[in-house]
Amino acid sequence: MITSDSVSVVIPVYNGVRYLGEAIESVLAQTRRPAEVLVVDDGSTDGSSEQAAAYGPPVSVLPQAHQGAAAARNAGVQAARHPLLAFLDADDLWAPDKLARQVAYLEADAGLDMVFGQVAQFISPDMAPEDRARLDPLPPVMSGIHAGTLLIRRAAFLHVGYFDMQWRVGEFIDWYARAQLAGLRGYLLPEVLMRRRIHSDNMMRRQQQAQTDYARILKANLDRRRRAHPLRPSEAEGEAANEA
């Protein structure tokens, strides 16, 4: 039998002291608390480690040199001691029943590898008015194929493999594409399980890098699919004609 105390939660943080406390508290406020909360400090210089360490067990801090979110998540997975894994960015928040709902689905279906939920976005109260004015209207709820809504069996995660550290942005998109190719079985709950914070830093952060990484990730995924399912000669001729 699995329960929410079978869960290791990984929170990567890089200079996120402004919001990290709220993220941690949303994890500790779960109706069924996780066994451990691993805050991986990716070389912060703003006191993020000290803030996280002040919570005490089940929160622990894993410091590392700055390598990016993928490396931080991987370090958390390597340190995790429990059979279920969950992830949360240091500026986002979980709904109080997030883990309880997801654990119930995994417990009821032994063949289910992972569970997601919906995402509600919100504008951080400290966002500058000029940044608010540039925002497009936010949809009330969006589909939650997102690292922050994922609960997955550790064995299934390792079957797919770690996050690819070459991607500075979009590493979860790449991982999820590999999970689909590996045949993992998932379920998307209709309930909102995570609140994604929109703030001045993440609104503008690394936009040019994001565009570059997303295009490269899409190409890498297409290449993997082609290697896994080689085209027959007639299909290859048709695809070559389409690309010409």
C-alpha cells in the first residue's frame, strides 16, 4: 500500500527567496504530508538555503553549484528515498489536497505510472503595474501537463531517465516526450492541483533562450520517434516531398 508519506518532493531553487517560503508551506500544508521535501539550492546567493533549512524536517537542503533547473531536479531525484516523486518550482503553490488525490489514483491502479492535474495561473501581488499591463488575459484553468502537477512512481521516472541538462528551458517538455515514447501510462485529473505564479522575473525570463530550446527539443523528439519507428520507403518518400 502506498500513501502520501511515500512521496519525496523536489523543489529546485535559484535565488528564489522571495517566494520559496510560500511554496514550501503549500507542501507542508498537504492534507496528507509527504515523507521528505528536498530543496535543491542551485547556487543561490540570496539566502534561499537558509530560509529552507529553517523549516527543519521533513525539509532538507541540498546545495550545489549553479547548473540549472534540470540538474537541480536530477540531484533531488538521486537523493530521494521514497517510491513516489513530485516536483514543485520555488515560485508556485500546490492545492492542499494535491498529493492525497493523486496518491489515491496510483494506489487504486497498479498499472498507472503517473498522475497530473490542472493548473490555475495567478498574478503575483508584487508584480509591477507596467508588467501587468503587458500581460495577455490569463485563462482561468489550463491543462496541467507540467512538472509541478506530476506525481510519478520513482521506478517509472528512472525508466524514462533523468532530465536532460543541455536544456536551460523546457527540460520537462523533453522529459515528457521521452515518457510518451517509453509508453508510460498517465492520467490527467480534472481538478486544479497547482497555482502557477506569474511575476516580473518569470514573465520575461530567458525568452530568447526558451524559443531556441523549444525548437531544438521538438527536433530532438522528432528524431527519437524516427529512430524508434523507421519509416517504410514509401512513407520516407512522402515525408521528403513534404519537407522539400
